[in-house]
Amino acid sequence: MYILFTLLSAICLACYDVFKKVSLKKSSVYEVLFFYCLFGFLFSLIFSNINFFNVGFIDVLFFFLKSCILVVNWMLVLIAT
């Protein structure tokens, strides 16, 4: 079962990298990065176990920190390529 999950994870990560490269060819890097982090931040708030209308400041801070980590990840990938 773990092998199946490992293969599924590898396929999803490969598709993610391919889609990221395609999106960077058609748009500016900063536009893609901004909208990627914005939608990731909003989806994290909406689909988490937190009530969307009763979100505390610390919860938003944690989600913002997650988005900042993703920005650093993108920048390091872009510098490496």
C-alpha cells in the first residue's frame, strides 16, 4: 500500500512541476507567484477545519507563514533554473 502512495505522490509532484514550468512560460514569474500564493492562502483557510468566519489572528498568521515558505521555495527553484 505504501508503494502505491509513494508512486501516486511522485506522479502528483511531477505533474505539479510540469504545470509550474508551463505557467511560467506564458506569464510573468511574479504574477504566477502572487496568484499561486494568494489562492493557496485562500484555499488553506477555506478547506481547513477552522470556521471561515471565525478565524483568529494566530490562524491567519500561520497560514501567512505557510504562504511565505512557498514563496521562498519558488524563488529558490527559479534561482536554480
